[in-house]
Amino acid sequence: MDFNYSDTLTHLMGHVIKLHRQSVDLLIQEHDVYPGQPPLLLRLAEQDGQSQKELAHKLQVTPATLTVMVNRMQRTGLVIRKPDPVDQRVSRVFLTAKGRQAIDAVKEALQQIECKCLENFSLEEKLLFRRLLWQMHENLQAFKRENT
């Protein structure tokens, strides 16, 4: 059987993810939220004041990458850093009022793009699609565990 990269799941999923991210970024750019920042904002919405180490772990990025993200978000006024009251070596990240407004915009953009993505799907197709994605996720998690 010939291998045709254009027909692979990797190729198609890569394009879908790229278009999804570009669409979300287009809707949130006016709120000074840049590509890659929505997941950090959403993690802080779940629990404000997390340490940079905790955030890096949850976002599965290196501490250095997270520092760059937080620095940029601090410059645009979305977050502030404060030292931990118990351990001054630990830096905690907090949302500003502007950051909280940005979260609302991010959530709205994600909902809008999700609706667009699933626009011509029946309810059954939507449910099946989610189930299949979860199954793929579980399969890949198991593969990762088995091979690390």
C-alpha cells in the first residue's frame, strides 16, 4: 500500500487544529491575548494564584516557556506576579481585571468556534465525534505510558 501523507490522520488533524487556533486567535486578538495564551488564562480562571511551576506542569510546557508567556501577559496587563507569602522563592500568577475580561472573551470565542466546527453535525454525530476523540486520547495516553 502506498503512503500518501495528505490522506493521513496526522495531516488532517494538523490542519483542523491550525485553523481552529487561528480562528480563536482572530476573535481574541483585540483583548491583547496572543496565540498560546488562552490555556494559561483558563487555568488561572479555574484557580487564581497558582505557582509558575504548577502552571508549567498543568500546561505541559517547560518552566522557561511559561516564564516567557507570563512576562508577555504581564506586559499587556492580563496577569501580575506576586511572591508566595510563605516561600519568597516561589512566584504566584494572578489575573488582573483585564485578564478576567479576556477570559470571558476567550470562552466566548471557543464556544463560537466550536459551534462553527460542528455546524452541520447532527446531535448523534456530535456525540459520536466527541466519544471517538476521547477514545483516541485514551489510546494515545496508553501508548505514551507503555513507551516511556
